[in-house]
Amino acid sequence: MKKAFLIFGLFISVFAFSAAGAYAQQQQTPPAAEDLPTDPLLETDAKANLDVAQTYFRTRKAYKAVLMRFEETFAAYPSFSRMDEFLYIAGLSSFYLSQNKGKQKLNTLADTEDEKKKYTPEQLREDAKMYLSMLVEKYPNSKYKSDAQKTLKQIEPSAKK
């Protein structure tokens, strides 16, 4: 009886291993963000984050808070229907912070060593470039595209200084 269980267990192990190997050999490519179905709950949550970020951006000039909302939303729901707008205000927020604009000054933004690296003017300009370039490339029909391109042209000369 023990021998039968041992053989049966060995058979199951071999079968499971070979099936896993065959599955692993298949080329699995994740769908593009725009191809993912929209999730009404995530869409609502992302819109709320965008609304708060817009308030921080326009009225409070709290650019770090904008970036925190953007990063949270982008990580959780990259296929948000208004991601182009979020990329735009995140890009501008990074650019403005790199110039030490707004109510949150660079020297008070960082609590840890990682944050100190994250909030250097150079890193903020790179992030701004990345966000705005992503907007231009992934959302060619966005109403923010031309403004993003203008800001990218401003970032280029300041990055070379």
C-alpha cells in the first residue's frame, strides 16, 4: 500500500513538473494598459485621487502631494482613463519642484536618504521628462500633448546646465 502511494505521489510530481515546464515555455506577454478592461471601482478611486491632486496642484502648489497621489494611482491602476492628465500634472509638479517652486521647498521634502535622492533637482527633472515623454508617446491625441512638448523643450536646456 505504501508503495502504491509512493508511486502515485511520484507520478503526480512528474506530471505537475512537466505541466509547469510547458506552461513556463509559453510566451506570456501582459496586455497593454489601454487594452485592460476598466474597473469601475478603481476608476472611481483614481478619479478621486486626480481631483485631490488637481487641488494640490492648482490652489495649494503642493507639488510633492501631487506626486504622491500620482504614484499611488499609477501603481494601482495604470489604465486609468484620464492617465494623460495625471501624467501632465505629475510632470509639471516634478519640473516645478526641481526649480524649487511651490509651497514645499526641496530642503524640507526628504525625511530619509532614499527621499533625498528622489527629490534632488536632477532627479526631479528626469522624472518630469519621463512623465511628459510618456504622455506624448502613449497619448498622442491628448489635449495635454502640446503643453507637455513645450515643457519638455524647457527641461532639455536646464538639464544640460
